[in-house]
Amino acid sequence: MRIIVADCSAEYSGRLNATLPPAKRVLLIKADSSLLIFSELGSYKPLNWMTAPCTIKELTPNFSHESGARSGSEPSETNFSHETDEKEAEKILRVTADKGSDVLEVTLQHIYSDQTYDLGEDPGLIKDGVEDHLQRYLAEQIERIGKGAKLVRREYPTAIGPVDIMAINAEGEHVAVEIKRHGGIDGVEQLTRYCELLNRDPLLAPVHGIFAAQTITPQAQVLAKDRGFTCLILDYDDMKGTEDDSLRLF
């Protein structure tokens, strides 16, 4: 990872044109040549960027003081001088998309820091409470969908994708469970498609639907009820056995 702190400006051309006027910013250059420009405040997203696959070239600008024109030459071994005139540039970073005509050109007027770090292999983000965890806990505690319920299997296959959980209720009827972290209308529509398909199989019908999530929007609850589904709110901390340390009156 290469991190540059510099006074810079940027010009982006491609699907749209965008300009960043001169200001002090941080540039991140990743091993795949992706370049991202960040400011001190604002969104966590970069102000501008070019992602892989792309090619980055470092150009040393040549100024003609008579005409004021600037041209870029291929990079050379140069020791940057911070006494450079503010109107001149120490370096130009030109990033071009390998597929397409997008170009991001960053002009570095003054470089405060230019450091490269080997971050090594990243193990990736480990998330807690994702849909797979909810599915696993609910499968292990299947009676949360109703007393006497029994698990058929997780990821029950269908022609349009796997149902998160297939179970049998106390009456011996099949129940399809769709699990989301935050349940919305799209999740209800997905459960609808599964149940319509499963109910065509006489060996499974009737198949009931349960829409399970940590939170379910009011609109999704209305739609689920209209489709004949049951909504189930999942308490993840309770499911994984986390004790509540908050004070209780009783």
C-alpha cells in the first residue's frame, strides 16, 4: 500500500467528467494500481478513484516558463524539492482503465509524504450476526418457529435457488423459512416465489412460509401478512446464548 499526502488537484474523464480543485489530500495506491483520493472530512468514500483493472503511470511534468505550458514525461529518478513554485507540480499520476477510456489524472503540486508499506495477506473481515449465523442458530433451535417443529434441512434446493430452511411443523406440514438480517419487501417477494414453486409439488404441499429477520419493516410485515406468511423476529444475542448484563427489576 502506497500512501501519499500532498497538495493535489485531479481531473477525471470517462462516463462523466469531474474535477477536484487544489487542496491537501491523501492518496492511496493499492498493489493492483487502484488509486483513491481522500479528504480530511466528509463521507468514508473517496472523493474520486480508479479501480482495477487499470494502469498507473508516474509522469514528471516539464514546464515552459515562457508559454506557461506543461507536458508530462515518463517517470525518472528525481529527488523532489519542496521549494518548488506553488504553481508548478512535482509529479503527475495518470491512471487509465484497462477496459474503457476512463482516465484519472492527479497533479501533485507539493508532496509532504510518500511512503510504501507491505501489508501482507489480509484474512478478511469476520462478521458476526450475518445471515449464515442466523440460519445456523435457527436450524439448531428450530422450535423457535413453533413448538413441535422439526428441521428437514438447511439450504433446501429448488429450481430457483435454495430455501434458507425447510422444516416440518407440529401438524406435519412443510414450512419454508426465508432469513434476512433486515427484512424488507424484497425478502417477502423472494419467499413468495419459493412457496409458489414448492406448493406445486404434491409431496410437499401445503408449504407455509415464515419470514424471519432481526428487524422487519412495517411495509414488509403488511405484505407478508397479505401473502399468508408468518413474521418472526430473531433475537441474535439470545439465539447465540449471550447473557444480557443490563439491570432488571425482576
